[in-house]
Amino acid sequence: MMRRTPHVLAAVVAAAAAGCIEADPGPTPPEPMCHADSDCDAPAGEICDDGICWGNPPDGVTFAAVLNPPEGRPDLAPSEVPAVVFEDDGTALGLVFAETVTLSGRVVLAGDPDRSVAAQIRVERPSRIPGGPAYLRTAVAAPGRVAGELAFALRVPRLSPNDPPYVVDVVPDDGSLAEPGPDGPPATVAPPLRFRIDGTRDLAGVDIAVGDPSALKGAAGRVVDAAGRGVPGLRVVARGRWSEDAPLERVSSVATTDTDGAFVLWIPIGMADWNYELVVQPPAGAVAPTLRVRGVRIPDPVDGAFAELPPLSMPSFPSGARYAIDVIGRRPEGGVTPVEGALVEATAILVDPVVPVGETGEVDAVYTARGVTDAAGRVELDLIPGGTANRVYLLSIQPLPTSEFAAAHDVSVAVGPPGATGANVLPAVELARRVAVSGVVVAADGTPAAGTTITARATAAFKWSLEPALQAKLDDFRYPAATADESGRFVLWVDAEVFGAAPVYDLDLVPGAGARAPRWTVRGIDLAAAAPGAGLDLGDVALPPASFARGAVLTGDGEAIAGAEVQLYEIAADDAACDSAFAPVDATGACHAPAALRSVSQTDDAGTAVFVLPRPR
């Protein structure tokens, strides 16, 4: 049993229900729930303390946690607790930071250990929480450190010999982390390096050498224009896969074409696949396409042979010009209104009618421009216009999450040559209306849950029914959100169609500050039940009863940690979403439905975290 001293107020619990504990408890502390144990559900184990009935946790629910250390505690590492046990009186057990190991040292160029170079370091492994976020730590290795000095240091939880190892990616700086030296950034000669560590012991003060010639293969090529002339100043990289089921990512050094369009790339030997995608990009701000050449085979060398790539042909195109597009929506009562704040992306694939493509694999020359509509619903984009024929762009438009108008994808717009004078205004794009999903959020006692934030997100089953490329786009989707008013009423404007399919939504409910109510998810909102033009009224959307819990967050030697953040997850009891066509699997071949975030709290001065748990009836 965990009894607390009177300095812990009921207001602390109310703030925790909103996801954090604030120094100011708010203008009106809530009324006490109890004065004695007899005011609580004592037969279920509840006790009264500080005016709160603690305990009676939900049955049949598995919780897990992620512990994040406070600032100023570099000796601790973010730690996963795969199973948090709640006793009948609400005491949470097992909130203990893991024992750690250290990874520290420098990143140096092979053969030049005098001074370190800048690099991004990622340490990752699968989550120990089923359906939880992958464990990830990052650090930036500083340049200019001499032997004996540390350029980076981070701690990660110690692993047992049977645990999957940490995967460490070291990405040399391409000029985005530090001011390049006279020889340019290290990424020009050193590609990313990947290795694994078992996490059972410290690796302190190590020099990580990148760009070792004996571990690399070289590939030389040239970028030419439609007339066969070299194109200087282009950024060239190769994307590949570290393992057969891994996504494409940059695996090469970063090259810039010289005055003759020539470049050299360095790629690690021993990759899972010898087929790469070459990406040729223009300088930042240039109105020019990006060349993507897929299926370029660069085998590992035999006796140090150097791969010679066929010329990469950049298609000819006219100079860019500025065009305006108006994004509008139609009012229910008639007439149109501008759509402000919409993200607009225009993409065209350039095909040169003179120079054949495909000699070096599958070739695309893609140009993309992005902008945001202003108060008049207008966006101005620098586009590559058409010549003798119009150039077709596909528009992707994402309105604000609160907009009544729906996102649009693959909207075709023809762009001809620019006019000699005046603005180049393209036809307006009219967006469809979203479906109004409404309801009244009520607490377990039936009173309005004012201030609750409601967010509609596509279900995991819907997301995993999409091909991986569309899943990645869905991750960037601006999901609709609303806040319940004083009466608990809300209206969400939800897309009835996403990427040509009818999504099913989950509603994530986060009570406002001062509410003694838990986070909750209402699952499976199917817009097919909405009457045409009438929206979908959910009626009362009830938050479940709350169960109040608390627990000490400790180090392995029992020290209480103040200021730590605790993210509490509910493990999904149903993995039906894994039946979807493109459901992800882990290294063991298993699939888990996403775990639901149920609480985000911060420990008080005594190291105690407070949780408001959902206890469905």
C-alpha cells in the first residue's frame, strides 16, 4: 500500500489527467472525491488519500511504460518497462530505469585519426513493448576533437545476451551539421556506416572510422543534358537497402558533379542488394527536376575493380515561371469560399521527347513545388512550364485539420507556356466537403467533458491495407482535430476518401486540464453510416470511469527520480489489424497492433508519477 503525505494535492491528479503536471494547478481545484476509505470502493481495494480514491485498476488490461530521464541526468537512459503492475490500491510497480551501457568516442576518417569529423549517430532496436515505438537514441558527433577527447556520448539500456542487438548508424556530415573544412564535408568521401553492438558492455572512448577504402566500392558516372554536355553542380547519391526487407535510404557518399558533369560515389561492400537508385538533385532553390534512376546494378568489386556507370541523361526543359492556383470550397448554402492554410504540392514527371530514357534502368525526372494557400486561398508556385504541349502536374492538397474541406490527391492540372505579361493563373481547384462527425463527450457520470481534445486517425487496419508508399504519405496526413465546448459538443470534419479508399477512423480523446477522466479511444468510426450530406452524429461519446494510480520512478539502486516523464501504454488485446495486406512484421516475423498511449505524466519532487487509467464498464 502506498500512502502519501498531504503535500500531494488532488489538483496534481487533475493535471496528470491532461497529460502533464503543471506548477500552477489552475484557478479552481476540484472537490475532494473522498475523506476516508469508506467513501471509496474499499472492497475493490481503493483507499482514500489526499482527497482521491486510489486503486481498483482495470482488469484484463496489460500496461507498459517508457521512462524518460529529466534534464541533467546523463547517467540515465530512456527505458522501457514491458509490463507495469498495478496493485489493488493503485500502486504501480516496476517503474525502474534500466541499467545502462555507454557508447562514446569520436568519428574519424579512416587513415586520418588526428581530428574527428561531424556525424549523426542513431542507435536503434525493436521495441520491447508489443506495438510500441522502436527504441531510438540519437547524438551528433562533434568535429575537431583530438585523441582522448569525446565527440559524442550516450547511454542505452544494457541488453542480455539473448536480446536483439542495437543497430548503430553513423552518417557523416554532408554540410548540414557543421561548417565544412577546406576539403568539404566528410560525406563526400565517407558513406554511412552501419554496425551492431550487443549492448552487454560499455564501448567508451572508441574511434569509429568511416570511409575505409577496403570496405567500400567506387562507382563513377557523368550527368549530361539532352545535348550530351556535362551538367555541373548537381548533388548525386545512391539509395539502397541494408537488408532485404529494409526501406530504401541513402547508403553512399555525397557527390557534386564537376564542370564536366562527372562524379564518384563510394558505397559499402556487402549490402543485401546490388541494385541501387541514383538520385541527382539540382542546387537548393533551382527550378529544375530531380533525376531518379532505379535498378542501377553496382556489384561488389572483384580485385578492386571500379564500376563505370553509363551517362545519366537529364531531360531538357524550359526556364521556370511563377503560377498561381486558387483553392476553393463550396458552401452548403451556395457560392464558394477560399481555403486558407492548405498545403499544396505540385509534381510533374518530365519526359524528353528526343533523348531516350531507360538505358540505365528505370528513369524518372521529377519536379515538385510546394506552397501554402494564403487568406484568399491562393498559392504561388515556381513551375517548369510546358512547351509546344502542356505539361501535366498532379496536385496534392491538404487543408488545415479544422477545415470543412477534404484533402485531394492526384488532381491533374495542365500548365502551358507562361504569358508574356501579367500573372499566370491556373484553373481553380475546388475541394469536396468533408463529413461532419459530431457528438457530445461526457464523463463517466454523464456530465459534459468540456475541453476534451478529439482527434480522428485512420485505423491501423486501414493504414496497413495501403501499399508502403501510401502508408508513408498517410504518416504525413493532417488529421482533423477539435475541442469539446462547454456542453461537451464537438464537430470533426473528416475525409470520406483517402487515396481513393474509404477509411475507418479511431477517435483519440484527451481530457482537458482539471478533468478527472482518462484518455480513451473510440474505435471503428465508419463513415459509411453517414447519411449523404447529413454527417454522422455519434450522440454521447462516453469516457470510461477513471482509476487513479501512482508509483515511484526509481533507479536500479532505489533512488527516486524527480522530473522524469512517464509514457504509459495499453497493449492491444486484439491483433486483427495484422490481417491487413501490408501489415508490418518484426525480426521474428510477428505483427502487433499499435499500443495505445494512455497517460503522459511527470514525477513530482518525491519521484512519484500519477496515472488516470481507463476502467471500461
